[in-house]
Amino acid sequence: MSTAHTPAPASWAELLHGRNALRSIALAGGVALHAINVYIVTTILPTVIADIGGLAFYAWSTTLFVATSIIGSTLSAQLIERLGARAAFLLALAVFALGSVICAAAPSMPVLLIGRSVQGLGGGILFALSYALIRLVFDERLWPRAMALVSGMWGVATLCGPAVGGIFAQGGHWRWAFWSLLPVAALLALIVISQLRNQVAARSQSRPPYGLIACLVASVLAISAASLSTQLLWNLIGIGAGLAIAVLIARLDHQPGRRLLPTGAYALGTPLGGLYAVMCLLIAAITTEIFVPYFLQQIHGLSPLAAGYMTAAMAGGWTVAALFSASRTGAGAERMIRFGPAVILVALLALALMTPQQRWLAQTQGLVVYCLALAGVGLGIGLGWPHLLTRILSAARPGEENLASASITTVQLYATALAAALAGLVSNSAGLVEPGGVAGAQQASAWLFGVFALAPVLALRLTWRLTRSPAQALA
């Protein structure tokens, strides 16, 4: 059989040579800038709170950032169609840089939150563009390598983010952590100007469901607002309002060509609905990481740098487990999916017991066990994550495969924002602000990890139901 028309296999050298190398740097740099910023802020936030106050708004920094990232990611396709690849990328960098300037100059927490919202908008556009532009700037046979390179930037972020944030926080110069992002954004802008053509994507016949996206953000903000009150009634009202808006989204999301999620996504009785539910519950478990640096610094007296890197153990565990699990197929993959929530449950319960104990990290053995517990949360997610995403694509109805693929990012971002809002509500209600201090942090840590341990319990039930019989198999 002739192989004259068979394309030569792509190599890393081809992707990272000549003009392709600079284009790769531009696209990978967009995700890296967004991801490193996430870990920088996680690391410096306790220092920021100590300087300008606003402990009650601790979780809002993540909630608003992720909520506006959802908006930004949905705008990316429209920007490519209307502005072209180069102009859209430069606009995203400009918005991100503006948000960084506002954060760096913020005299108070409300102003910082405005900056984080602007950062999230620009970061969400960057995040989505970096993936979308792969199809426009590289030959098709280079797409898998480019996807792997861009995705790998989250691993780079776990190494760089805590270091940058920790160094500036320990020196008492947290504002410079935001200023340091500007030269990186400027360098990326120069590469984009010189290397990316202003290609305009073909106009799509459908448009994103902006009304439903606005409802997503509103549901998150309702729960976030409830976290500011110490009264149970207002907490319950906020949770109820957020859930009511989520139910409204499920009822309204049926218009052909403008759907937010594929058919069956809102019903737990369907394989697709169960998969999305498991995905959200796993994301909820790891969102507890936003408070870990504060607990480690406040209760155990760790430095910002040490606390930042210990927190990054969660993401590190996720990466290691995903690489280990990705090659599993069939029954092996199903075992990974079922086993993951059990690992998370054990890890969160261990954190609930260890974190409030001031003497626990004073000994080397205690420090090692604590780091293993942190890594265990990410490990449990990574074991099943590759298989969950693969099965989401295969569970979609014919013709909705692209929608299912795009919805993975939307669901992940929404689950992160919603979980951050709930984490803020639980922590504030448990005493983070009142009585505050070490005692408040101890109470909040026990309640936060304890309450969020319910997420893997529910995930365990769902994964066993979804994998126990051929009729409900995920494959």
C-alpha cells in the first residue's frame, strides 16, 4: 500500500524551531501568565490581608477572578472572529495588564477585588485563546504537541508561582508580585506582534448563550455575598438564591445552537449528568487550597514561600496521578475513577485533624505527613480525571461532541468559582473573621476540610453507580 500521502509524524524539534518556536512561546506564555498569576496570588494573599485588611473577602479574590474568567473564555471565539488572532491576543494582554496595575496599586480590598475581576477577564480570554489559536497558527499534525505544551504550563506555574509570590511576600513587597507580571505581558505582546498574523476565524452561525453565562456568575455572587454575614439565615438565603439560579439555568438551557451544556448534562440519572457532577465534586475538594497558605502562616507560623510550595503539593499530586493513570484502559480506568474519591476523602479528613494542631508541623514526621495529605487531594483527582474527560466526550449525543468539549472548561471554571464561594461562607461562619486570629483559623480549618470531605463521599456514590453495570458504564 502506498504511503506517499501519509504525513510525516510531527516532532518536538519542529514545534520548537524557527518561527514555530516563537509562536509556541506566545501561546504557551498566555496560559503560563494566567496560571502563574493564580499561584502568585494564592501565596501572597495572607500578606495582602495583613497589610490592607479584608479578611472577610478572602475567598472573593478567587471567586471573582474565576467568575470573570468564565466570561472571558466565552468571549474569545467572538474576538477571533471580529478582531483577528493578533489583535484579540493583544487585547487580552492589555486587559490582564490593566487588572495587574489595579491590584498592585490597590489601597483596600474592594479595589484589589476590582483588579482581580479585570485580571480574570483578561486571563480567561488568554486561557481560551491559547488553545483556540493552535488551530490557526500551526499545521494540523503539530496540534497534539502544541496542546501538550500549552497544557504543561500549569505544571510550570506550580513551580514558579509560589516562588515569585513567596519571595515578594517575605520581603514585605507583595505589590511587586503584581508589577512583575507587566514585563512578561509586554514581552509576550512583542512576540505576538512580530509572529502572529491577524488571521480572522470563520464566522460561526451560533453565538454563546450570554444570558446563561450571566446567570452562572450571578449564582456564584449570591453565595459569595452570603459569606459576608455571620447570621445563619442570610447564609441560607444566599445558598438558596445561588441554587435557585442554577436550577433556572438548567430549565432555560435548551435552545438549539445556543446551549451551554450538552443534552443530559443536568440530569444525574444520565451518564453525562453523573460525569459532570463527579467533575464538580472533585473540583470542590481541591478548591480548599485557597485557604491553605493562610492556615499555614496563621496557625503554624510558616513563611509565605514555604506555605506557597506546600499548597502547590495539591496541584503536583494531580499532575503525577494523571500521568500515572492516563495509560489505563477498560476496567483499569474504571478502578482509577472509583478509587480517586476515596483517596481524597482520607486526605481531607487528615487535613481537618492536622491543620488546627499547632504542634503538628513542628516535627519532621508531622510535616511529611501533612504534605502527603495535601498531595493526596490532588492525587485522588488526577487518578480519574483523564478518564472522566474522555468519557464526557464519548457520552455526548451525536452532533454535540464539540459542545461537550467546550463545556469542560465552562463546568470546571464554574465549579471552581462556586466552591470558592462556599469555602468562604464555611470559613467565615466557622470563625475565620470572628473571633479571628489563630483561634479563628483553627476553627475555620477544621470546619472547611470537614465539610468539604462530603464532596468525595458524594463522588464515591456516583462513581460506583456509573461504573458498576454495562447499562451505566462510562466507556
